[in-house]
Amino acid sequence: WRIRELSLPDDHPDIARSAEFMGLMMMDLSRPREARGWFERSVAIRREVYAEDNAMRIDAERDLGLCLQALGEFELAEEQLRLACDALTEHRGADDEKTIKCAELLQALYTEWGRDK
């Protein structure tokens, strides 16, 4: 991580990828507070670099949403998951496997939150 950070510009896509991997690792270790900053960095870079239909940007939005859900920040999690689901629906269609999975994640959020929709 440090080598990439020192050798690449702050907004380079490889920095975003490394940040996402660090966030995923923190989530695997049940450390969502630490994961949040990594995911936020990944999302910020990918929003600057990629169009809203880019798979890496959508995945980063989803991962941040799941992290926020793990932290109990349901409104922010909903916002992130909706961004991902809306982009998938628009660009891949409602019947796409990734779109359906994203909708399931959003429904799971609502269930945990006590706001079944």
C-alpha cells in the first residue's frame, strides 16, 4: 500500500483499488470503523475518475454502503446502496444478476433497519 501511495498521484485508480482492498480486509476482520475510511477514499477517487456506470465505481459504492450498514448508519448506507442499485438498474437492467443481488442487499438493509419495503 505505502509504495503505491508514495509513487502514484492521490487520485490514481490503483490507489482506489488498494484502498478498496484494505477496506475489504478490515471488514473481513470485523473492523468496519477502520474499513470506512478506506472505502470512502476509494469511492471519492472512483467518482472523480469513472463514469457512474463503471463496475468498479458501482462496487465501491456498494462496499461503502455495506460498511455503513455494519456501523448501524442506515440512512447513509441506504444512500450508497441506492446509488449502486440505481446505476446497475439503469445500465445493466433490472433482470441482471448484479442488479438483483444489489436489490437483495438493499432489502436486507431495510429488514435490519426495521423498515421493510
